[in-house]
Amino acid sequence: MIIAPEAVEPPRRPAPVTAPAAPGRPPGLLVVAAGVAAAAAAIPLVYLVVRATGGGFEAMLDVLARPRVLEYAANSLGLAAAVTLSALVLGTGTAVVLSRLRVPFPRAWLLVSSLPLAVPSYLAGYGWLVTLPAINGFVPSWILLTAVTVPYVTLPVAAALRGASGDLEGVARTLGRGPVRAFLVATWPQVRPAAIAGSLLVALYSLSDFGLVAMMRFPTLTWGINQAYAASFDRAQAAVLALLLVVLALLVVVGERSARGQLPRQAARAVAPRTIRRGMLVALLPVVAAAPAVGVAVPLLGLLARLLEAQTLRELDVARLLGAVGATVGVAVGAALLAVLLALPVAALASRYRGRLVSALESVSYLGHALPGIVVGLSLVFFALAVVPVLYQSVVVLVFAYAVLFAPKAISTMRAGLGDVPPRLVAVARTLGDSPLRAWWRVTVPLALPSVGIGALLVAIATMKELPATLLLRPTGVSTLATELWNRTVIVEYGAAAPYAAMLVLLAAVPAVILSGVRTVAKEEL
Amino acid sequence: MRSSRSFSLLALAASAALLAGCAANPGTEPAEPGGEPTADGAFTLYSGRDEELIQPLIDLFEEQSGIEVDVRYGNTAELGALLLEEGEATPARVFLSQDAGALGALSQAGLFATLPDDIADAVPAGFTSTDDSWVGVTGRARVVVYDGDELTADDLPDTVVEYVEPEWAGRLGLPPGNASFQSFVTALRVIEGEQAAEEWVEALAGNDLQIFENNTATLTAVNEGTLDVGLINHYYWFRQAAEVGAENMRAQLKFLAAGDAGSIVNVTGAGILSAAAQDADALEFVRFLVSEEAQAYFVEQTFEYPLLPGVDAPEGLPALDSLVNPALDLSDLDDLSTTQQLLAEYGLI
């Protein structure tokens, strides 16, 4: 089952792991479209290189030689590794419990386990600090980031499990394997692509997060980048640190590529969930409830407590709140559409083809997701003023920035979805006289549509919560729920902030809830 | 190797397009040197200060002057970086900053126009720029904040150098990346000398210092009882007291001895972007900020020190004069980079 990274493959020959009917060379049009998407994702990189080298090579070395920088990088990497591992284990565990065991109200549980997606990390951190003001450092950062990112693993794995065959696991059990071994041997290979793809999103999220580590006083590279802007107004220094973050992200992306593997999916039939003893069920409850409790319930209770003691309760400006809701929904929908559009060619390419070009395009497309919003925001200020000054500080550039930041969420889910479409069906369409593009449009797209929907929803949720890039790029006078919330918490007006926080979580919960119900490829029907 | 060649071509094409775009940087029309002031009844303001506190003042200005102000709110650091990135192409005409550091950085980058004398001279020297590129608007004193349940003001030393003694190991917290803290360290270098300042920073770093992201987080930690002592700006305390009631504040303030580096006054300020040198609307707004009316607003609403002579400080605060160290000029505090090197050397930033 271990798949060698394609780097060791001789070029031009398609890797043996590729689905059987995959053609050898990707169609030119697809490569061009993916190239455009990768170029968009590369804008922050170009910007960072320009800024980092602006101060001269020596200045770059000076920054890297600071004792603190090594600590930042080690903290970033350690946090990302720890969060990814715990989210992978907890997310897979939750998905297995909810899909394979007979739990009361399984749909409701899946819905609840998707809710942490709706809570911005800074809000989770803030809510916890209300209750436990002394927490700080690595451990709380690790636990809280895990809690808010677990759904990136839980939801795709649960979806994959619904389509995976459980028969093999039963066979393994009858052959004398224990439940864990049987799972690892029979079921894990089938959900691995989904679990690994989700873990990649978790890792990139952890690398790029600033809101939570700032609250928890855990100095990572994003903390260093923000300090470089805030205290020194030193864009060169910030850019060097951000490039270091890009290098870490590249390690993660390459690591994911070699861990991913790819299996032609067997036709499977759904397995009835197994009944287990009540005592066992109670013992498993903490696994399932952990993330929603830590990432949603405690923070929201903390915010509620602050609201009750606040003295800034004032008449709520309903028109203003609704205006922010409208703007938030508007940019989220726009960002979701654009991100899916950019992600589609990259995902299509990565799901079927191997080779250096494909690897390079896909890897570059992921990098924007590892950068903090302030870096991506400034890079688009730079780009928009240089290329399309007319559109500067317009909603177009703002939506484009969201797409650069969050398209990787769509790429990762859509790649898995497109990869699940049986190549045989496409081949049939081709023998019936369809052109490759037409066959792809008629067969692949409809079958992979649910994964496109999942990608779009993930982008929409992330867009609603985004703050730093929004502050930099929004049209003057336009406010989203996140900027309005920032506006009020920055001057400690918890009472005035509460309606915006509540509305933001409620609004982001809508796509999260839909997500928990979306089925991936209609493989049960195959 | 066809695929890698086509990738290189693609990458090349993409970067060429980008670079071509950058080379053709449009910019806006250059400011007319000299010439008569122009006014079109509207301008764009970048405000690094909070909307809740500043917008009422802007509403007042709009009402009185009939000039429309388009405000873009953000935090000072981000807006500073944004203005540097935008350069000449910025739509902003005025920048209102939370700290002098950002104003200094923008002034150094040549982004500000020189202010007319009536504005530049409204605020006494020591609280404004030395080259008239920006004007100070309000002052914030550096203070010690302490846990009032555990300590009394008499338990605390009167000079900042004593706060790095072993007695305070693990009990002192501050935000090393904060601009006000860094200008305090610069003041320490000027007042006590480079060697004493370095010894202080070394002792601070070796004393199990509690590091925070910003002033608010430091204050919150003291107010929650998780930190004994913190170094912050005075007005954060008043802001939080306004939210929860002064009688409910566990954290208390102590002003250090007059003339001590630990009690210097930092200023907020405003500058006019170079493209707006002749923009009468922008000038009128900055003039308004240093008027008696606006200064009184800051005293009452944000508990800051007014910088205009003749306007009284907020009640309960020591007089501004008592905090001023005559040996210290604000221009002495421009040397931020040496301070940052010092802090970086001891792993604080």
C-alpha cells in the first residue's frame, strides 16, 4: 500500500498507482487553466521575494540569524505537526464511531461535530481566556487549534466511510485480527486519501493561524511576521519570515503528496452500523464530543459570561448588523464561486495525472493557504496597484484575495472527489464519440459535484471568518461581521461585540451544517 | 522532460506579466508643488484609531465643516504597512495614527507633506515631529499596572530599573513588540545610557519575563489576577474601567517617579500624505484635531492627555508637565532600530 513519491518515478511514464484508464499526458487546455490558477496562487510568493530581497541579501541573513527566528520556526512546525496528528486521530476516530457504530442520533452528532468550523480561532481563544485567564503557550494552542480544525478530517472521512466497504474488516476480524488491527488493514486504506487530504488542510491552517497563537502567547512565525509589521514597519523582515513559513508549508505539501497514495476505489456496498454495548458507547462519547465542547461550547459560554458582566449594552444598530451580514454573505458566495473555479483545473489535473508539472502546479496552488492574511492582503495591494489600479479597494480584489487564501480547501476536497469518478465511465463516453473535455463535463463533473459543493462551502466558511486581509482590501466603508467584531473587541466593548460574534458563528454554522449532510460521489449507486 | 520545460515557460510568462505590470506602476497625479490650496469637499482618512472612539469626533467635524470624510479603519501597524505598500498611489489624504512609531516610519519613507506652521506649532515641541511632517494629537503615559488584590502602590518600586530585580522574577509582564514599549526602551537608553539599558534588557530577559502580544492582553492578565505587574500605557486601564466600572477593576495603576524612563509620554498623531499637501479639506481636518474642541473630546472620551496648551488633563491623572523629562526630546526616540536590535539580541522580539 505504500506509494513511492512520484519524484522518484522516471518522467513521462504515468505512475503505476494512477487509475488504470488514465491517459498518459494531460490535455493542454487543462494544463493552461491550472497554470492560470497556480499563477494566481503564486502572487503572494512573487511579492514576498520582491520584498525580502529589497533590503539586500545581507539583511535577509541578519533576520534569519536572530536567535528568536529559530524558535519561531520550531514553534510553528511543532504546533502544526502536533495539531495535524491529533486532528487526524480524533477526526478519524469520530468519523468511525459515527459511521460504523450504532449511535443514537448519528446525523445530529455529525452535525454537532461540524460546528467547530464555524468558530473563528481567535474567538475560541478569547472565549477560553474568559474562563481560564492563565492558560498560555503550546498546550492550549495545540488543544484549541485541534478542536477547531478536527472537522476538516471528520467530515471527509465520515463521507468516505459511508462509501467504503466494511466487509473486508469483518473478514479481517474472522481471521483473528483485533478491532484496531482489522480497521488498519481493511478500512484505513480506503479512507486514507480523505484523511490525509483533510490533514493537509489542518496543517496549513495551523501554520497560518495568528489569532489563536496571539491569544495564547505562543510565538510562532505568524507572530514574528505581525511583530515585524507592527513594531518595525519592516516589510523586508516580515517577508523573510513569511518565506520561511512558505518553506515549512512546502515541506508539509510534499509530505502529504508522499503520504497520500491513491487507490482505485472498489465498488462497495454500505455496511450496517454495528451495535455495541451501552457502556462502550458512553466510553466513546468523549471522543465524539471533545471537539464541539472545546471548540464551540466553552468559548461561547465564555463570551456569554462576558456579555452578562459588560456595561456597554446599548441599543443594537440593526441596520448596521444586517448590512454586515449582507456584505459577509456576498463576499463569501463570491469567494466560494471564484475559488472553486480556480481549484477545478488544479484538482482535475492532480486527480488523474502525475509528473513534475502536475506536482509543481498543485504544490504552488496550496501555498497561499499557509500564509497569514496580512501577507496575502499586502501582496494583493501590491499586485492590484501594479496591474489593475482601477479595481484597487474594490470588492473584486477582495474576493480574489479570499480565493487565493482559500482555494486550497476546494482543491483538496475536489481532488478526492474527482479521483473517485470511475475512469471506465469516462472511457465509455469517449468511445461514444465525446471529446475529452465533453466527456469530462458530461460524466466527471456531475459525479464529482458533491465534492465541488463541499469545497465551496469550506471556502465560504473561511471567508466569513477572515479578518486581516479583509481589513486591508475591503472597499472603504464596507464592513463584514468579522471586521465589525474586531472593531468592538479591540476597544473591549464586549457588550457591543456580542451580537456580531453570535451572528458570525450562526452564519458560518449554516454552511457547516449543510456540509455535514453532503454525500460525496454517489458511489453507493455505482 | 517536456512537462518541466512547459512549466518553466509558464512560470516565465507569469512572472514576465507580473513584472511588466509592476514596471508600469501608474501612481496618481503628482502633488503640485506650491500653488493654491484646493478643496472638493471630501477626502479619505486612514484611521489607526478605533471607530467607536473616533467616529463621533469625525461626525462633529463633518457637521461643522460640511466636508465629507471617508474613513478606512484598521490597526495602526496594518495601515502603516498598507500606506508604505501603496506609496504615491494611496487614496488616503490623512493618516491618524495610534503611535508615533508608525508616523516616524512613514515620514522617513517620505510619504508625508510638510504641515503649515499654524498646525505644526499648535503642539509644544517634545510632543510632535521635529520636521513638521506630522503633528502630535494626544499623549499616553507609560505606567505600571499591578494586581490590587495582592499588592499596594507602596509595595512597588518608583523607578523602572528596579522591576528587573530577582524579586520580580516571573511576576512582570509586557508586550515587547509594542511600539510604546520600544520607545520606552529607547528613552531608557537616552536617559540611563547604552550600557545601563543593555543591562536592564538582559536582566529583563533573564527574569522569567511574561511576554504578551499587546497592552490589552497584559492589562487583562493583571486584572484577572494571573500576573502581578505589567508595563503598559495609562489609557488602556481607563478604557477597561469604562467597560466594567472603575470600582470593579482589580488592576490598579502606579505612575513612576517624575523623569523616570518608565513614565515617558508617547503620542498619537496625524500626518498629511504628500499628494494632499495642498488639499484644503485634509488641512482643515488636521487643524481641527489640534483645536480646543477636539482636544477636550479626547480628554473626556478617551482619557488621554491633551497636547494643546490650556486644555486640562483628565481628572485623576498627574499633570502632563510632571511626567516630562526635560532631558528627553522626542526626536531622541527616533532611533528605533538600535532598540529593536537590542531586544532581538536578548530574544525578546
